[in-house]
Amino acid sequence: MSLKQRIVRQIRLNGPISVADYMALCLFDPKDGYYTTREPFGAEGDFITAPEVSQMFGELLGAWCINAWQEMGSPSSFVLCEMGPGRGTLMDDLLRTVARLSPAFCAAARIHMVELSDRLAELQRRKLAHHPLAIEWRTQLDTTSRLPLILVANELFDAIPTRQYVKHRGHFVERLLVADDDDRLHFIAGTGTLDAGLLPAGHALAAEGTIFEISPQRVALMREIASRIGRSRGAALLVDYGHLQAGFGDTLQALRSHDHVDVLDTPGEADVTTHVDFHALVQAANAEQCRTATMTQGDFLLAMGLLDRAGALGRDKSTDYQEQIRADVERLAGPDQMGHLFKLLCVTDAATTTFPFNLARDRN
């Protein structure tokens, strides 16, 4: 029985399901979930993440990590953690960079990889086996450690399930999924309402059918990370696609073979995500007394020296290689590619001031 058939059966037995429950089944079902059964990354997969575009992304994040460590007073022992490490490409490039730039950083680092998928964890182990540093794999962030924390995550929050509310007869009610007699899935307006205090300004004027997305699970994870940072000192750099200001809109989408497909057609066979509400993450981190700064991925990478690094990589190389480097820079930082759609959130404890706090905050 396919995942779609099991979802239809669940709906027939128990009633409509939420968008969040649907996302969780599509992505993490033990038998047929997207991340538990497929190889989504790279040209042969369904999408390409920034670390897979170019080594420069991980290298510049590695330089940021060293800066954060120094701003914290270069503690003799700390945790370097990546959450949602994919195939391990980001950490591979990051570790190569920090080993070259700061042996003292490497000597102090305890490396944790937080990964839910056994299959992806095995890919990461093979990818990182050549590094001399000891690396531990965990299924969740260690919230009990007293060691300072430096955490990086790329495209982590977009895959965390999101609830959707639709304006129906003047009220925002939860958007649900039902199945028709032909086993096709459809959206309907449910009866569960949302506290008006959680809605963006102007919600009373929103048109019928307007969608609002909210993810309590994302907020809970952000508070968990921020609480750990606030208690033990640290810094986190979180990169994802989304928006810096709260607002309305249906961003639920499915990607397969680098193309958008109907989100309800083939559960488990496509990557199902929503855009990240960075405003909500900022509020969650601030509630834990952490400092925050946001900016676009393009602004961050350019300020970190992307063009200089590209020049160094392309020096004395073939024309074709240099053209590829230029294309990679455009892909990562171009405003019509990843540079504007992807945003960056930096979270630190109250005593730490690290890049990009010296730049304008909350840029669009």
C-alpha cells in the first residue's frame, strides 16, 4: 500500500488531517517518507542546496564560526554542531577551512551532527571519514551540556511541518485535507480557529481565502536552540528560504527533479516544504534573551568575502573553470537566484557580538 493510500485510509477512519500532519507523513514516514527513503540532494536528486552549489558556501561559514569562537573569548572546549546536515557537504567544507585557518579552533571543538535519518547519517559518516577530528552523531540537540555552542544549519526549518489557516466566512480557521470518492486529496476549511493575537496586522481586512501559515514546531526548536545558547553562551547561524516580516500567503510547495509538482499528488515522492517565517524565529530567540540579526544570503556571503574567495579559486585556472566559479557566485548571491530568497538569522547570547551585528539589521 502506497503512502497516499495509507493517508486516504487514515482520513476515512479518523477524519480530516492538518497540513502539518500531512507534511510530517510525506517527509518522515518510517516506511515511505521522503527523507527516509530518497536521495534528494544534488543534480541527480530533486534540489540543490547552497553547499552543493559550491565549496565557497561552507568555507565562508567556517570563517564565520572561527570569528564567533574568538568573540566568545576562544573557549578551550566548545560544541560545534550542525543540524540537518544533508550529505555532510557543508561540514566537510567547513572542517577543511577551520583546520587550515585555526588549528586551535579545531583542538577545542567537539563536533556534533544532529540527524534524524539513519540513511543520511551513514552518508555523512562516509563523507567525513577522512577528517582526523572525532565526530558524534545525535538525533537531537544536547540541551544539558554546559559547553559553549556554535551551531550552523542550512535549510533545516523549511522542512519542519507548518499549520495553515484560511480566512473563511470572516474568520481564520485551520486548513485541512480530505479525500473524495476517487481517493483524491483536497483542501477544506475546518472549524478550529486561531487566536487573533497570533495573526499579522491587518488580518481583519484580509480577503476571503487568504492563507496564514504558522509553525509551533519551528518556534519550539528555535527556543530550544536559543535557550541553550543563552544559558551556556554561543552563536547560531541559520540559513533558509523565507521572509523576514510576518505576512499572509500560501507557500506550501513540492519539488521533484528540480521542478514544482502538485503538493497533493505523490506523497513521499517529492520534497514538501513551506517558506520560513524569520520574524517568528526572531521573536522566539528574543524571548530567550538572545541577540538576533537577519539579512539576505547574498548580503552575508558578499560581506564575508565571497568575491575574494571566488577570485582565489579561479586564479590561474582554465577559462571554463573560471566561468563555473562566476556562475556559482551568481547562484549563491544573485538577487534573482538564492541571494535574495534565502535569508540568514544569526543568534547569539547577550554578551557576544559577532558578524553580522556590525551591519544593518533586518535587510530585505
